[in-house]
Amino acid sequence: MRDAYSNTAARVALAASLRSASANGTSVDRAGGGALYQDALILVHAGTITDGTHTVDVQESDNDSTWTPVAAGQLQGSKPALVAADSGKVLAIGYRGIRRFLRVSVSVTGATTGGTYGAIVLLGSPRTASAVRA
């Protein structure tokens, strides 16, 4: 099948939560469920941001333990720095790298009450589609 439902999988990368401090999200395995996904789209959904700057970073790993920031040349779009004006927005970052594992990290500065937001990694274009819905 060549439809979005059959060829994509969504994974929680940063659970939606009220944050006033920096945090690392959950690891996303691009080879999970038996399908190696070639594409990854990181979707950051901002709820209400009351104060501070919440800078989102995308990190990659070969082994799920040593993490490095993804180079700007391997991203489509730019890493967002969420502020109050971003409340209610959905921001997208494309990943063009080759590493197996991805995670979202956020650095928070100048926050007392913080903001509510989360991130999902949408995986697509599996090399083998036998286990896509896993």
C-alpha cells in the first residue's frame, strides 16, 4: 500500500508536559518493529508557553547511549526556540541523517512557570513494510 497509514509510524519523543527545566526525551529506534524507516519528521507541539526560552534540539546515536546533536546540514528547517508567541503552534523539523536512534532534547532558560509542549517523531518510507504498524 502506498498510503500514509500503511507507510508511517508515530513515536513519542518528548512526552507532553509542563516544563521549566531542561530535559531529554525518549529514544526513537528508526529500525523498530522490523522496519527500517528512511525518513523522520520531528513534530513539536507547543501548548501554552508562559515564560522562558525552550530550545529544542534533535540528537542522534548509533548505539542508543552516546548522543550527539544533529548537524544543521542533516536537518530540514531549523530547531525551534519556543517562547510565549509560539503557544498553540506545531513546528516541524526534518531529519536527513543515517543514525539509527533519534531523541529530542530541550534546553530551558529564563523560565519560572515554563511551558507545556511535547514532540513526536513521525517515521516514514520503510525499506520493508512487513511490520510498519508495530
